[in-house]
Amino acid sequence: MSEVRISLLHLALQAGQLAENFLQLERGIRLASAMDADLAIAPELCISGYQFIDVIGTDWIRAHPDRWAMQLSSLAKSLKLAILFGHAERERLDNRYNSAFLVNADGITIARHRKINTHAESWATPGDATSVAYWNGLKIGILICADAYTNKAAGDLCSQGADLFLSPAAWAPGLYGPNGEWEQRTIETGIPMIVSNRTGEEPTMNFRGAESLVIKEGERLLSHSSAGSAVLSFAWNTEERAPAAREFEVAYL
């Protein structure tokens, strides 16, 4: 197809509030489905929140698929849309990963990426590989948030033939906030990037000014920030590799 509908879930998540975050995530996905999305993209660590470790520790982290991921797979199948979401997973006793999973409209996990640049997450084992995912004729490269900080992961995905970057993120503005990294990766590789960031506040981080973005050749074509949760929908022209409109369709939760 030459056009797909994508919804970004720009959510006000809470640290360590698994059940509350999941309910909001589910509401966002259902709203994305009502807006005819083929793909819903949730932020990094969208179920646990980013600074969960000081609230609930790590004992809750399980191997994929845990009960939360299984519920999302069932939701994807029932609504007939794909979901990309960030979530923590455990492989062995001491190996915990900050991961992203792509579930297709049949409820099947078709891709997993483990965050490589985990310097800010003391609990997380760094991932060591990238691989292109195939969905709806698109060759997708997944970059979790600060994986875009350097050109290594993006360059690897470019060499594998990726034609679109998708980035679940939890990157707050401020001293260590994004400073042109996403834009630079699109300039270096020639590959557009879609960033599903978040909002809300956590113990020491304020995401209220964080932006969800669509970027091509260094230019921010679509952008959104808000204090409240919102679903940001748009049509993506797969031939032109660009959004079909100049603004997100915004629906607040």
C-alpha cells in the first residue's frame, strides 16, 4: 500500500504504576484504532514508566511475553492493528533489557530491539545488535530513545536497508535533553524518523515539554508537546516517505 495510518501515543506516564499506565496505554490504543490507525507507537517503558526502579525495583520484570505484553498482543489482534511499545524484559537472572516489541495485527511479535545506549539505566543490560523489521512493505529500524545519541545504531540499520526509523522515547527536555540528535541521524542516513515521546512528570524528570516528532532530512515536519496525554495520528506516504498532512490529528485522552 502507498499509505499507512500511524498513531503516536503521547502519554503522561507515572513511575512504577504498572496497572494505571497500562489502562492509559489501552485507552490510547483503542482511540488510535477508532482513528483508523494501522500502527500505534507507544513510548519507551510505557507500562513501568521511566524511573520505576526507585518505586518498584526490578523483581517484577519477567521474560517476554509477560502478562502485560500478552494483553497487548490480544488487543492488537482484536483491533486488527500493529503495536510498537517499549517495555522491560528479563532474559536470565541478571540480564534485564530496556526493549521495544513490534506486534502485528495478528497479535504476533514480529520484531524486538534491545536498547543499546543504556548509560542512564543502571538496571538495564545493553543490547548488542540491530536488525531491520518488516511490516506492511516497510523496512523498519527501531531505535529506543538515546540509541539515536550517536550514529552507530542508525548507521547499522541504514546498511541493512531500513527505509524508516521508529523511536519509542522517554527523552525529557533540559540539560541532558535531545539536542539535534534525531535530526542529525536523518541527515546522515537519509532515512526519516518517527519519534513517539511522552509527557507527564516523574520523581526527577519533567516530560511536559517533550516532543513527539516526524523528521525528514533534518527537518521537523510534525511536532507535538502537551501537558496531557494525546493520540497523534497521521497518514504516512510510503512512496514519498513523508506524512501526507502538515499537522497531527490530535485527540486528547
